[in-house]
Amino acid sequence: MHPNYYVQLEKYNKLIQKKNEVSQVYNGIYDRYVNPVLTNEHIPLFWKYDLNEETNPHFMERLGVNAVFNSGAIELNGKYYLVARIEGNDRKSFFGVAESGSPVDGFEFWDYPIRLPDTCVDETNVYDMRLTRHEDGYIYGVFCSESKDTSSGDLSAAKAEAGIVRTKDLKTWERFNNLKTLNSPQQRNVVLHPEFVNGKYAFYTRPMDDFINTGSGGGIGFGLCDDITNAVIDEEVITSRRKYHTVTEAKNGAGAVPIKTEKGWLHIAHGVRNTAAGLRYVIYVFATSLKDPSRVIAEPSGLLIAPLGGERVGDVSNVVFTNGAIARTSGEVYIYYASSDTRLHVAATTIDKLLDYTFNTPPDPLRSADCVGQRCDFIKKNLELLGN
């Protein structure tokens, strides 16, 4: 064994054992935690280094890892599991399972990453898995399956589809055909609803005209299919719509699996707008009806989570993104969000707080004149309470 292994192992163990703490940033909605829950430094040394001193005398990284981010999340048998997107230095992404007895720290990756069934011969890259514990008894993973767009002469042109796998234990995975949506050329950010709707499997989709631009895609879609082993959606209706001069102007997409509450399904999604510095991703919330999960019944104004401080710096700066949250039976909710396509964080809240936020935060009036009027009325009520 190379002697430098033990030096690096001590650093790794200190990182894994480091306790997280709540940030002093306050808004009453959620608590941000100071330390990321996963970074590229959480990757086991034997994933990156050849530990044999003869074949690696300088103890160099042979298979480096650039980033660990965008993670599906689930609680099983009292443990917390994150299925993270791991991006190698070669730009290819894959999935790894990190486990902890705590929702906010102590996550360690299993010895091996996930080896998905290689059934899609044109697939080049996979990423951003959502984990749905479905009422049919399986855990489903829905992820982006990326391949080269051979219809274009542009070397970077790509095609995005939704890959579908299922498991019972996060170890053995069964793969099905990629989702087909008859009216949408490409799909990203697809989430499987956790319950049957009218006896069918239900998906939240993101219709796109091409790999980057939504084009005619109006927002987060919703569609039904009969057979998840060969999923085909004939029709998509739009739930949370893109709107001009809002956090969803450029595009929006489903994030974590929706959370069932007494008032409706809570959705933690992402919205994107364009700026002079490039696309800015934030996280926002809306609710849909229990009777009709495609019908939006509450959509508070603006964003829930935006990148702060060091979160704004990374491979793709000024971005937060979520595709995983854990809602416990106790009412606690842990939102796992990545910053700048580089690292993974956690914010803690409760069902009660999210419901209060979603149903009691005023909606966006959509015009500056109306927004300032809304705020002035808000201020007036507060000043009256203060006796001013």
C-alpha cells in the first residue's frame, strides 16, 4: 500500500465524521446547513487512486472525480440514502449510493457505483435520478438518458430522453425502455408520481423542442401511461406554466417527487431565467390537487431557494437544483439541493411550514406596479400592528 494512502485516508475520515450545523441565515421557512452533504472529496479513495505503490509510485489520481451533485433521495429502514450524480474528470456521469444514519451529515458511498443495465446502445451519459417509492411496491429511478443527436452537424448536439429503472433495495436494478412522449421531441427532468392516477402510471414531464431550449414547451407537463415497462404518453397537459419575467421565464422542471399532504401535493421544482451572466437556476414551490395532480391550486410568488455565497461558484455558476427530498412521517422534510453543478447541500423544514409557505404566501401579480401595490398593502398592515 502506498504510504500517502493513509495520509489521504485520515483527511477523508475527518470529512465523513464532521458534524453539520444549521446556518445563521434565517427566513422562517427552512434551515440551511453550513456544510455540503456530498462533494467530490466524499468519493472513496479507491475509486480514484491506484493504491499499489509499484504501479502508482507518485500516488496520482488515475480516475478523478470532478463533481458530486443532483441527488435522488429516499429513507429506508431508518437510514437515509442519496443516489448522487457523480461526474468524472472525463465529463461522464454515473450514479452512486451514499448512506447515512443522519439526514444532514455522515454520508458514505457504497463500495461500488451503480451499474445500470446497458440496454440503450446510443446512450452516452446518464444523470439526475429521481427516486419514487410507488404504491405498486417498487422504487423507481427516472433519470436523463443522453445520446448524440445524429441529425445535426453540430458535434455538441444531444438528445435527452427519460430512462426508467426499478429496484427494491437500491442494489439490483431492472431497466425498461426509455419514456416516449408522442408530442415532445425531447424530455428532461421527468418525475414519476408516487400513486396511480385513474389506474395508470403518472409522470411529470418537461416538454422540450431541443436539448437546451424548451421552445414551445409551456412548462411542467403531466401525462399518463398504461404500462411502465414500455411507457408511452399520448398527451401532456401543462401544470406549472412558464411565465414572462418570473423565475420560470426560460424554463422550469419538476424536481423532487411530490409530497402528499392533507391540502394537496407539494412540488419542489426548479425555475430558470436568462441573465447577462447566463442562465440562473432557482428552486420554487407549487401545489396540485389531491383529486387531480395536474391542476395547480397554489403557487407562491418567487423563489424558495437561491444560491448564496460560495454556492454561486462552481462548474455552472449561479445555480441551485434539486431532484431529491425526504419527507418523514414525523413531518420533517429534508431538501437536497446542488449548487453550481458541483456539490450537494441540505435544507431542513417541515410539512407544516411548507404548507404555510405555499398556501399563505401571496401569488405573483406579474407586473411591477401591481407588485409594489401588493407590498405597500403588506407594509401598511404591519405598520398598523406596530402602532405607526
